[in-house]
Amino acid sequence: AGRDHAAGRDHARSERAAMRDQAAHPALSRSFFLYFLLIWSALPLAGVSLALVSVAALASTAEIPDFLTEEECKLIVHLAQLKGLQKSQILPTDDYEEAMEMIEISQMDIFNLLDHNQDGQLQLKEVLTHTRLGNGRWMTPESIREMYTAVKADPDGNGVLSLEEFKQLNIRDFHKYMGSQKVKMSDLVRNSQHTWLYQGEGAHQVMRAIRQRVMRLTRLPPEIVEHSEPLQVVRYDQGGHYHAHMDSGPVFPETACSHTKLVANESAPFETSCRYVTVLFYLNNVTGGGETVFPIADNRTYEEMSLIQNDIDLRDTRKNCDKGNLRVKPQQGTAVFWYNYLSDGEGWVGELDDFALHGGCLVTQGTKWIANNWINVDPNRWRQLRFEQEMARYAGAEPGPPGDWTVDKAYSGVHVEL
């Protein structure tokens, strides 16, 4: 986070072009924009001629109309309703204070973590970038100031905490204040409902057809796509939103991927979903709002602190979607396709692509239905290969009914918010 491509747009563009054209490993070879721009309009998928209508070059994002038919969209919504939806994010728990106190980190360490530019002061935007401090709440400049006032953390009222002022802050008071606040669903990072639909062997023929179509779209091997997450279906009612976020997290040597951690038999302090590709489908036309926004698509450079300027937070999809660089309007049947990671320079998954930051804009009228197909790839080639081998062996030895299929088991406990 906070990586700055100082050489500007040309460097950033060339970096991502190299990522897309890597061919060192056939499984992840990507002549992505070349084949899109040259032959996409003539490429039939399931009998539908598709056209690429918009591209964000630095966010590796493509909008594809008519990827799904109206009947397919309605069927997915129907299956999701039959399955039953649950809240995508629950309200903060009452044991927040206890959980926070279990974290073994000193007050000085907390300050250094928050002090992004290491100038010995905490500006509002430095605190705001650490959204997890809100325990699921979306933090705004106003809510930070209210908290400072409540815990008497900012005696001069300038919105900036010096190291000395921070040292005087009783962290327990901060925990108590956060735990005492009544929270509405609209105050959360995400306000939606969702469910998961099985796409493996034995699934509904339309679900299988969509998975096959995604294979042809991504040009990834069947074993990678088949062993990825089931289809997530999401409903946003009026007032629903999802503030800007990444679909996956950075992968360090200490990080495990959710889908390969069991077969790798390794313990790791951090875990992420390793969602290499996102394919988002719009399942209905939305009466008002509900766009997918990429706030910094095609920016010359990326700097985390620049997301918040003069109390305007570009990640805030309830207030500032109109200020994002790229907004895709919900249109039934349209797919939006992007990569969440760069290349490692050798044709495999590399570091997280900061330009893939995106969110769901506020639904101002009506209801919004979408679905997500995530393609999971472990940046560690050995772990990914071991995972595919184990999944193939398991499926061959114990085929079982669809509900017991190996992919569902592999993902049964990992559907948590990032």
C-alpha cells in the first residue's frame, strides 16, 4: 500500500502491459488486451456476439455487454432466492473491546502504524485509511472528529494528533466509545445480502454453461476455473452500497491463500482469498444508482493518501461515486472483467494491483442484483499445483453428490469479508 509509480503514466502502463502479455507460463498467459481489441467483437460465447465497450488500461478492466441473456440473469436471481440470502456484513459485535485488547501491540506501535508519512503526527486521512479501526463501520472525517471529542484526544481541536497527544489517549476509552455507538446498516462498509451457488459437476446446466463461458473469456485452464469459488449472488436494496475495496489482499511470504492452505499444510499469520480475476455480472437494470466505480482507474500514479483530499474520500461510494475515474452503469447481462494482481515477471501471479480498487455505488432507487465469479490462483506455484493435484485426486476417488463436491468443501469456511 502506498506504492507510488513515480515514473508516471508511461511506466505504469508499460508495467501492466507486460503483465498482460506474459507467456512464460501457459496457464497464465495473457495477451488480454491484444485479443480483446483485435477479435473481441467477433468472438461468440454461447451464441451471443459480444463487443468490448469500455476499457480502463491501468485498472485492467473491461466492460462486456450481453455476456448473459435475460433468461440466464432471471434464473440466477431465482436460484439465489430459493437458496436464501444472508447479510453480507453483520453489525459490530458487543465483544469488540475484548477482541481489541487481545491484540498484543503497544501504543507506540499503533501510532507508527497509523503515521503513514512518519512525520510524528496523525492527520485525519492517515487514520481514515485504516478502515478496520471502525470494526466494520465506515469511518468518515466527521466520525473521527466526534470520536476525538468523546475521548478528549484532540485538546486543541485541529484534527491532528501529535505523538504526545496520542500517548495521553487511553486506548480503553477508544474501545469503549466504539462499542457504545449504535450502528445502522448504512453506516457499515457494506450493506447488501448474498448467497453462493454451486457451479461444479452436476450443477444446473445454466450454471455450468456460465462457468464454461468464463473459462473461454479468461483463457485460463479448466482446472484453475473449476477449482475456484462458487458463484456469489448479491442483492443491494435501496440504500445498499459497498465502499471501495480490493477483492483480494497482498500476498507476502507469511500469507496463506484460503483455497490452498489446507493442502499446503502450512500455518501462516495472514490469510487472503487470492482472487486473481474478478468477473462481475449485472443481473438486472437498476432504476437509480448502483454503478460499479473504479476511483483511480487510469490515474498517472497511485498513492494511498491521495484517495482522501480536503475531507473528500474517493473510496466513499455513498457520497463520492461521481468523482471516480471510471463508473460502469448496471445493465442486465453485462459483465465487467478485471485482474486483481500484476505479473511477477515470469508469467505467474505477482503483487496486488492497486488500480483494481473498486466499489458499489449507492442504490438510490430500486434493487440491484449482481453475481461474482472469482478465479483463485495462489502466487506460490508449488502450492497451486499441489492444490490442483489434490482436488483432482479427491474428486476422482470420492465423486459423491454435488453438495459434497470438493470445491464446496474447500471453500466452506472462507467466505469472510476482506
